[in-house]
Amino acid sequence: MSSSCRELFEEMVRCLSDSECVRSHPDPTRALSDCARRDAAGVPDTCRGTIEAYATCRRAQIDPARRIMGNPAARVKHE
């Protein structure tokens, strides 16, 4: 993974780890990946925003124009 989206990734993992979805998931090894999906129940809206920001950042990494100009999605600070 490129380092430009690392902060968003870490924030997403931290947010999802504290969510009800992960705590009540039957399979701990798949909990984070299953709870990061759009239709997952028990994920707070703040986490959904972080997930969307991370997805936008990752999509911008493969856009050729963004690769030259820089990834603006990686510069956004989320709280």
C-alpha cells in the first residue's frame, strides 16, 4: 500500500475496531473486511465516512492524472 493513504487506512481500522459490527462478528479473522462493506450493520456513520474517504484515496492512486499531480484525497484530514 502506498503511504499516501496510510493515515486514512489506520483511522478506518481504528474506527471499525471500536464498532459494534466487529465486536459482534462471528469470525474475528474476517470481521474488519466484512464490516468495511457498504451494507454492514452496526457501523457508525463516522466510520462510513472514513471508509469512503479511504476508497476515494485508493481510487485516486490508480488515476494517471492524479499520479502526476498528487493525490488530493490523501491530504484531507478526517476527525
